[in-house]
Amino acid sequence: IELNLYDPGSSSTSSLVSCSDQRCNAGVQSSDSGCSGQGNQCSYTFQYGDGSGTSGYYVADLLHFSTILEGSMTANSTAPIMFGCSVLQTGDLTKSDRAVDGIFGFGQQSLSVISQLSSQGIAPRVFSHCLRGKNGGGGILVFGEILEPNMVYTPLVPSQPHYNLDLRSISVGGQVLSIDPSVFSTSSSQGTIVDSGTTLAYLADEAYDAFVDAVSILLGFTHT
């Protein structure tokens, strides 16, 4: 995979983020940033659920995007954002078949891109990502609300570190599956989350068995 990595030294609008920067201080409170005292440089270390990790330092630069109002495209816009430059990656991030240009932050903490754009009054804390699998991938990433008829929204569970949803039941072929609702309850050790970095759907055993059995019957197969 041919990568197109960001080089802060090649950008005339980039700047390093110091430990005294208020954005760095906000990240320290949420453990999204840190300062070792060496060079007054704001740094970070992240560990992901699959065991991979990344660490590096923060820079600030301009994000370029197109603005759409009432269905009409306006002139290109820019916004200053702070993001990380990785100097060390571990786990699956080091595998050649999973090479990435970067990781886009959509978390609910103050340093995520979506939160930074919201704090600047540029876009509400809403985003949509439509994937397109043909012709080598692609798709559309939207910051802000998409107004479409018959679109149904569900609120997030408050005070959670992830995008937790209050899942009540699962239906297959119009039939609600017989699954104990406690399987879906949110606690410190379980819950339902929407993860933009995960390509598969993971279900607890109780929900998985019922779901696969229902799909197998619908398709005329036998689940073993």
C-alpha cells in the first residue's frame, strides 16, 4: 500500500504544540496528552483495543474541507486543528497489510477532531462516514448533521468513554430474537458500542448464537 504520510516540516502552516498550550493542558486532564519536560513538547501515547499502540507528539495545522449549505457547495474552508505525529507504532499497526496513512480521531474527548471543530463553532458534534467499496475504496466523510427524511436517530449513553448505544433487541426477518435484555445492558465490563475503527460486528455468546440460528433458518441452513 502506497502511503502518503504527513510531514510537518513540509507544511508552511504547521507548528509544534507546547506543554503550556491550553489544548495540551486539556488533554492532560483526560490522559490524551502528556509532558515529559523535555523540550516543552506536548506528547501522547495511545493503546487500542486490539493491542496495537502509537505514541508521538502533537502538531497544529490547517484542515481543508468543503462546506455544503442547503445542498449547495460553497468555497473551500479551513480550520486549525491539533493532531498527533507518530514516532512509534506497535502491534497490528506495524503489519504491511494493515498500513495506514493515519488514524482520524472521532472520540468524545476535547482533543478529537470532531470536538475541536465543535468548540470552534464550525460544525456540531455529529459526523457521518459512508464507505464505498468499489474502485479501490473511497466514500464520503461528513462533519455535521445530514437532513434526510425518515432518518432515525438514537441518543448515546452519557458519561461513557466510547460511543455507547442503548441496544434493546435484535430482529431478523421482522422477528425479535429471544435474548435476555441484560445481555445488552451498559456497565463497566459490557455494553454496545459503535466503533469507526472496527470492520466486524462482535456479539456476546448469548446474542451471537440466537442471531446466527435465526439467519441460518432464514437462509435454509443448519447452524452447527
